[in-house]
Amino acid sequence: MSFDSRDFLGSVSESPGVYRMLDEHGETLYVGKARRLKARLASYFRGVLNTKTQALVGRIADIQVTVTNSETEALLLEQTLIKELRPPYNILLRDDKSYPFVFVSDRHPFPALEYKRARVRHNDGRYLGPYPSSGAVRESLSLMQKIFRIRNCEDSVFAHRTRPCLQYQIQRCSAPCVGHISEADYRRDLEHAVMCLEGRSEAVTRELSEAMEAASARLDFEEAARLRDQVQHLRQMQQRQFVDTGGGDADVFALASRPGALCISVLTVRQGRLLGARHHAPANGLDLGPEALLGDFISQFYLGQAREIPAEVITSHPVPDAELIARALGERAGKRIRLTDQVRGHRAQWRELARTNAEQQLASQLASQTQLSKRFAALREALALEDTPRRLECFDISHSHGEATVASCVVFDENGPRKSDYRRFNIEGVAAGDDYAAMRQVLTRRFKRLADGEGERPDILVVDGGKGQLNMAREVFAELGVSGVTLLGVAKGTTRKAGLETLFVETVDRSLDLDGASPALHLIQHIRDESHRFAIAGHRARRDKTRRTSTLQDIPGVGPRRRRELLRFFGGLQGVRQASREELARVPGISATLAETIHRALHG
């Protein structure tokens, strides 16, 4: 028996609350929150839904509703239920049982800097962190031991040493176990190491520089050299740690997505110092947009798990209900939390670094051999090919109102993008904005060389633009006698949304509509998007070069002063190009003869 949404919606409250969608076996499919339950639930049965949400709605056998006093309370309850029930259509994160810290004991005269995992901090010493990963902790410990020679041995080993160990020999420890350093001097070095871990390395550098000068003044050159080495190491660390700003605690979330894959990178910044990054690839069960997906992820990241919440949360995209999430985080943390995507200065630097990390991690995911093999095999099956294709080429055209037209060719093989084979073609001699003529020119140039025995033959040629561009490719192939290459045209849907493309195989009469979750479609979207990116980059570079280099400077008789007058009179080079001979002659310092020369130089 199907779910009767009309009867159900007639009795649903308008209050804020949480809803659970159940299947026929009573298992929870999805947990959601709403400011107005009735309006939110009605949207599932009356609105236009994407494919994945339609699949969810088709499995609903019952919906259970819990009314709350406020939207904030609903958000907290939602995350509690997601953690407890782990519904398949929600974003699910692995619950970390503990977090890595740098620990300094207060129960030993010569404390070590230790790696320690803890869910909560205890009153047995200082906990520095938490760090995003164990690797970030170990890297920091190694650096501090190298600079300040802090011991890293167990207390039981320390208590039974009678002579210095190897760490002392390689200058990674000052050997407090056998009295080679006083407790006061060791404590001083330890405090400097802790200050660096807290992001106060500049203050440490100043102290060490002053101590170095004092040691030099009293002719203690050995001590001065040791302090000099510490200062140099710290300066090198500060150069690497370019995001070190001396202040600010923040977590920075950046989302990068491509068809069939997404990555959310989380950068941890404490005391203005970047501690590291972690990457997540949550399942997007309802095919949410990046803003909504990031909002759900942040809610579960903090509210679904016991994590430290910094004073500031920075996002790469504007998050829906940002104020609501910030209030809920503030209630959990017991302090005011700022959640924003609008940042400047060093915070904008953090956000861009998070974006770069997300993009790089996503590229690594897409380049994995397993993922690529799966996509190539799916494409062979979708196109009913006998063999799995080994080489795909995709062409795209980019220009600005016909200016600086550039065509791109990108190549994918079984290892992913083959960037050494990427090519750009400057398009000349075609009418401005005539993409079909531009495509004819680039395909002719590319496959004429192939017909002459130059270059490698692709198994599939992908053209972005649908029927018209596919027909153009067929004409070029017929003229050049190219065979053995499968033609594939990609036409965007009416909404131009990814996942709704129509593919034309060989002819415009043979269309193919693949499911939005198809690995074959994801491969086509990936190469299409890469071709588009590569074409735009080439077009912008060509356009900017043209605009930076005025063609006026190549005209005899037009020096710097006359060039300046022309550009000022017409408002720029484009205005000069559009001017007639008579209009050019009206410019101060431009005679009728020179106007004729300028016009002829610009128009041929």
C-alpha cells in the first residue's frame, strides 16, 4: 500500500520540528529538520524533485514527526537522530573516538612533548590542539625536537638512563636524563617549544635573538651559535608556515565537486597557525547543491560528534540557515560562534587554501585507477562498443563576443587526463561568434595531421554543443576520410543542469539519455568540463595579451602622445577600432592622412 501524502499533510503541524521518513520495514530512510514542518514535507510531494529525491519519496511508507520548541532545538535533535540511526539518505560521518593532541605533563621535572589521543582533556597537564591528524602532530613534534632538543622518551626509560642516548648524539635531545642541562634551562626550551606550537613563534624568535646577542657580548660564542641555529630554524619554519598570522582560531570548510565525486576539506587553524587539513567524501544521497550540502555537513561535523568548536567557522560557499547553525554551535560550545563565507585578509587566504586542498583531493579521487576503470567500462557498455576505449579527445570553443576565439583539445586515457597531449588552437579567419566555423577549423587542423600520419588516433571524439557541432564533425570526417573514431555530441538539457545532458552517438538521430548517477556520464562530464576550463583559460590569456599590447604602437606616426590622445578620445582601443576615418581625424594631433593610415592599419 502506497503512502497517502494528502491525508498525512492534512494533520501535520506548522511548528518547527524533525521528521523521519520510514520504509515498509520501519527502517529510517532520512531524517530532516524544518522551520515549518507542514510546508517542508509538502515540498516532497508537490514540488519538482531531482532523481535521487524521487527515489527516496518512492520508498516512503510512513513519516514520523517530532515537534520542537525552536528551530535550533530541531537542528540539535536532527543531528542526534542521524548519529543514532545513520539513515542511508543523510550525510554520514565516521565518529572519531578521540583526537590527537600534543601533551605536556605537569608531573615530571623534565616533561616530554608527547603524542596523545583523548576524547576530553584531563587535568594532568597541558593539551595543545586538537590537531586534524596524527601526521600533523608527529610533524610538529619532530620540528620542536629538532629546534629545542626536547626529550621524547618514556618516563621509565628516562629514569634508568646512565648515559646519553642516540637522540643526544644527533642533537635531537639535550640529555636531561644524565644532567647535561639544568631544569631551569630545560623548562625555558620547553616553554619556547610550547609557544611555537601555540602560534607565538615570532615572540620566541625575538627572545632568542636577544639571548644570542647577550651571549655574544659575554664572549660565550658556543651558546651564541646554538641560539643562532635555533633562530634560523624558526625563520625557516615561519617561511613555510605562511598562513601564520599570530592570532585567530577557525575551522575552514571548502567543498569541491564534479559529476560523480565531491570532497570537503577542513583546515584547522589555531592561534593563527595552520595545523593541517582533513578531507571527507560524504555520500550526497539527495543530490543536494553545494550550499545545502555544506550546511548539513557542518551541522553533523560538530553537532553529531563531540568536537571542539572554534570561535569562527569559515565556508567556501554561503550556507543556508547560517544564523541558525551558528546559534546551535554557540549553545553547544557555550560561546558566540561566527559562521561566514565573507572574509578578507588572512582569513580569505585560509579559505582559498582550503579550496585548493579540496580541488586537489578531488582530482586525486577522480584519478584513482579503480574509479577510472569503472568509468571507462561503463562508457563501453553505454555506447555498445566491442572494446573499452583507450583514448578520448574532447573539443570546445571559447570567446567573448567573437573576440580572441580559442579552441581546446583535451585528452583522457585509462590514467585520466593526459595533459601532455592537451592542445589549444587560435582560431583565425572566421566570422565573430561563429562556433560552427571555429569547430570546423580546429577539427580540420587536428585530423588533417592525423590523415597525414601524424599524432595518435582517438577511440572517441567528444564535441560540446550537441547536434550542430556533431554534424560539423561528421562533415570534417567525411572530407578527410577519417574512420574508426566514434563521434559523441554532448547537448545540455533545457535547465543546463549537470546530469540532464543528452548524448548523440554518431548521428543526431541516435540519442542517449544516461542516468545522472551513471559512471559513463560522469566520465563524459569530466572531460567536457576539463575541455571547457582549458578553452576558457586559453581564451582569457589570448584576450588579455591582446588588450595589454595595443596595436596602435605598431602604426607609423603614432607615438606615445598620439596613442594616449586616441585612447582618451574614444575611451579605449575598441572605440578606436570602431571609429571612421573622419572621426579619427577629429582627434587632436591626428591629420586626415594619419587618420587614413590608422584606419587602414586597424581594418586592412
